Amino acid sequence: MRIPLLLFFITTFVNATPQQLKQVSQEEAILTNIVFMRTEGLLMTQLIEQKSKNKKVLSAIKRAKRYYTETQPMLLEVIKGKALALDQKQFDYISQEAEKKFQNYDIKNEGHWIKLYQNHIQNCIRSYSLLLQDREWASVTYFSFYALPELINLDQEFIKLNIK
């Protein structure tokens, strides 16, 4: 059992040029970053949902949750078979950092946290836009093209809230 697997790895990596190996690792690094961005965004979404009492904010958060749900199957398809450098410790770190940011969430200063969330959405928009411009990896480009419009709509929805 080990020999065929070893032969597969040897033939894959011996026949691959250094440029191909570099591209694979860059693509996997990009996908890892996308997974981290989405994890952070989803955690922020959940924290706002738990703490906010504002019906308009909760409606926008519901739309954000729908965005994550609808785009998840495509992301899973894109990362299928990729070696992403992810582990539980990294996810725990993201979770702890998100919780620290939202630790002092209060309805009186809800605008501050909404602004943090908007900044996250805008960073995602910039990232996906750059990936669309690069067009280096077809699957990453396609996912960015698929995910970007709803992110822009979410950004506009949070701008309309005008919470200060």
C-alpha cells in the first residue's frame, strides 16, 4: 500500500518543474488565506448576532450568514485535494481574537463593532478583486467571481445602516 503511494508522490514531484511546485504552494497559500478570512468573518457574524438587539443589524447579519452558507459548497469544491496549512490551534487563535474584539460589545457603541465588521467585508472585497485581476488560478478566480458580488451587496447594506 505504501509503495504505490510513494511512487505517486515521486512521479508527481519529480515530473513537476520548480515553477509548478511554486504555483501549487502559492495557490494553497491563497486558499488558506481565504479560509481564514471566511472563518474570521463568520465568527464576527455570529458574535454580532448574539449581542445585537437592533433589528436592522440582525437582518443584515442574517444576509451575511446566508452568504457564507451559499458560497461554502463552492469553496469546498475549490479546496478539495489541496494541502492547506490549517490546524485547530490556528482556528482557536482566530476565534480568541474575534472574541477579544467583541468582548466589550455594547448597544451604546454598536457602531464601533459594525465598523469593524464593515472593514472586514471591505478587506475581503479588496482581496477577491485582486485575485480576479491576477487570474492566476482558474478555480480561485472563479470562486472570487462567484463570492464578490454578494460581498459588495453586504457592504452596501451595512453602509445603509448608518449606525454611529
